[in-house]
Amino acid sequence: MIVQETSSTFLPCGQELKKPQEIKFLDFSSMIERKESNGVTIFVDPRTRGVYFKKKDPNIFPLDLPVHVDFELTQKCNLKCKHCFVTNRKYSFSKKTFEAIKKLSEQEVIIFELIGGEPFLVKDIFFIIKYLKNHDKIVTISTNGTLITKSIAKKLAKNPPHKIFVSLDGPKKVNDFIRGVGSFNKALQGICNLNNVGIIPSISFCVNKLNLNSINEFIKETKSLKIKSIFFIFGEPPKRKNSFSKYFFKHSEREMVADRISKLNIPIKYTMHFAPKKIDVLYYGCFFRLTMCEITPSGDVLSCPIVRRKEGNVLKEDLRIIWKRMQNNLLKKKSKKCRECDWKKRCFPCEFDN
């Protein structure tokens, strides 16, 4: 059986759970292969970052190591977005940060997403991209796009990452309210600079009550740019009493939001994080703790980028040990009903709500 890792969702308890859908005729010749000690063979498509599993028994979790790490090169940022979950701007790129990257590059983590803060505040980012690619890693970057000058775009074109996500949260008026005045035009100029050197980025769009009704307007305002796809994310407030919390959708409202977006006839490819009621999948829940984790500039491992609880440090322990402990802690936290469920190893409900 070959099963694709699809958009994560919440376990629809009480519904009949179908078997994972079998996917046939996949071309694995261009994919990166990794074999786990638990018998799982993982294939990653560097073009799409799609993750595929190949095993007769679909009950393959937990993995021995995360497939993907979001690596915070810095917690510094040139913007002050109202919904940002990095509330402590203390740590920036250092020798310790690069030591953590070196250590992880020697392990079987496949995807490195370079994030922040704002990763383009780190002058060594081009060296880091080259270093990771030389170690056969899939490298992606998540940026606000405002610092991508013509010069930076040209440098990226010489050794481009496999994918670039530029964060925008609506048309100019809405985006600038959330991310700061002038951020929309600067991000669009950054995308234009990327387009001019042959790089087509994807958009990361954090859906909330301020921008849901202006997605079509956003599409019109960015029509002149070359954009590969849009990734719709359902955000979580960085703090329970954060002033922006009222604009986020509750988990119970996400089915309605996903339905609204699906009816917009968006002209370019898009995906939705936490799309509800997708039960023909291999697992349920959040990517974090399941196939990925977050690493801070100081090497701390976070099981959730929002809760930000430290699970260990890769400079003090092997990631494999931290990952196993994190999985065990998760199983201990689950209710008796969840622990007795046949899907207990494949259900990872949102940590923020538990």
C-alpha cells in the first residue's frame, strides 16, 4: 500500500473510519527515499514536498525521526504582525544555531524549512541553503517577503531553495492592518523581484474573520504576479487573551470556512491546513509531533510553534531521543478513551486545544 500524507484534520469521532486510500502509479524515481528502523519506507517529492509512505501495514506511527523541521534561524523580525506566535524576540542567529543545523543535517531529517522571525535578516542564509542542499536536504523558506531586494533575489537564483512561501494575509488594506503599514507593497515588490529571476513563490495566507470575505479581492490585487499556489492556514492566537484572538475561527467553525473557500473558484492551486472531514487519510491531527517539529535558534525542540513548550535541545541530546520522548509524552496525555482507540497511534489532536 502506498499512502500520501495529506492535509491534516481532526479525528471525526463517531463516524465510520474508512481505510486509507491507496495511491497507484506514483513515479518514485525523482523522490528522496528514507527507510525507518520500524520498517517504513518514506518518499519525499522535492518539487511539492509531498510525503509518501510504502508499507503493507498502514499503522506505521510514530516515526523514528521527524521528516520535516521548521528551523527558526532567528526570532528577530522587521515586522510586528498582530497574530505572530513568536512573542520572545530574544534569540538571533549565532554559532550555536549553525551547530544545531550541522548536527541535524547529519540525521535523516529530509525537509528543512527556514523560518523566523524573518529569515532574511540572517546574512548567512545563502550559505545555509547551500550547506543543506549539499547534504541532500529539501530546503524551503518562509518569509514575509519585504526584505527580498533585487540583489537578494539574484543571490537566491544562483542556488535557489526548493520552495519559497511569502506570507500575505489579504488585500492591501487588510494585510497592512495585520502586518503593518507598507508591508503589502513591499511584499509584492519582493515577489516581483523573485519573478524577475525565474523564482515563483507560494503564498501563505492566514485565514481569519478580517480576511475571509476579501480573498477574491486579494487574488485580483496579486493577479499580475506569478504565484505557484496559496496555502490557507487557520491561525491560533499566540496568547489566550491576545487582542487579535477574537478574529481567529474556532475549530468548530473551520468546516464552514473551508466550505466557503472551496466555493470561491480560486483560479490558482490552493490547499487548506486542517481541512475538515477528510477521512481517506493515513492519520488525523496536526503535522507537529506527527511528522515535524520546530527548532529554535538556540537548538530547543518545540512540539508546537504556538504552545512553545521545550521538549529538549538538539545540542544536548540526539533528536531521535527527544522525538521518542515527545511521542511517549503525547500518549500519556491522551484520555483513556483515546488510549483505547484503534487509531491512537495515528491521531494527533491540536496541542493548543488540549
